[in-house]
Amino acid sequence: MTKSYHHGHLIVWDEKEEMWNYVDTGRPIDPDRPCFWCGWPPTPEGHDACIGHIPGASGACCGHGRGVPYVMWWPNDESFLF
């Protein structure tokens, strides 16, 4: 069984249906489901609400209480430097 997390909620891959489902509800993942840790839904742009938009970042995650927070930067983008 393939497992992962979506906004901190445990999900499993359903090979028959070819989709990810939440373990706690059995339902397909919902991009608007609130964070497991802070309870806030993503911003309208899809960012983690607790960190919001980070200029120059190609991606970021607060960790949702399950993993290590991270920020990924666009290659050669120095707009975040002071």
C-alpha cells in the first residue's frame, strides 16, 4: 500500500480507482481541506496559509506538523536576497 500526506492528512493510493484517498474519511483528496496542524485552509492561490506567498520561491511547505518545512527557490533567482 502506497502512503503519503496531503496537507498533513494521511492518504493512500487506491490502485483500482487510480486516485489518492484520505485514510480517515476514505474520500478523494480535496485541495481545499484545512491543514492537519494549524487548521487553516490554503490561500486562494494554493499557498499554505501560515506562510503565504514567498517572492522568488518555486514551492514551499510548512510541514503540516508531519514533516520538515521547506522553501524551494527558482534557479538563479536572487530577488529574495537583501
